[in-house]
Amino acid sequence: MDVWLWRARVAKTRSLAAKLAQSGHVRLNGRRIDAAARQARVGDVLTIALERTVRVLRIAALGDRRGPAAEARALYEELGPKPADGQD
């Protein structure tokens, strides 16, 4: 899970992505996770409680690397309200 969160640019670093997942701020298909090593699959829905917002994302692809922002946005479909500019 931490790798996908990092590749999708939800978190700036992989260690921050791991902390996000381990702290219980991520729900996978409605269930809270507490391990960064959870497997992400295409079609899964993530609810992520960030500092100032909650994002709901459907995983569209897993990605092979952490690429530019446009490539990261192709990894998910935003289901909740659109994030404010600069939060990708």
C-alpha cells in the first residue's frame, strides 16, 4: 500500500506513505488498514484522511515507478471532491 500511495503522489516520500497507512488513516474498501504492506489491487477504493481533507480514490493502475504528476493521476480515479490546487 505504501508503494502505491507514494507512486500516486498521495504522500511525498515512501516513509510518509508507510506512516499514513500504519496510523490507520487509510481505509481499503471501507476497512481501516494498519499495515503498510497491504496489497493494492486495481478496482480497490481507498479513503485517505489527510491533514486538511479526505480523499476517496479508486485504483485504476498500479504503476511501475514514481513518475511525473500527470502519470501519477493516471493511477487513480477521484471519487470524492476534487482536491485543491497543489495537493496532488
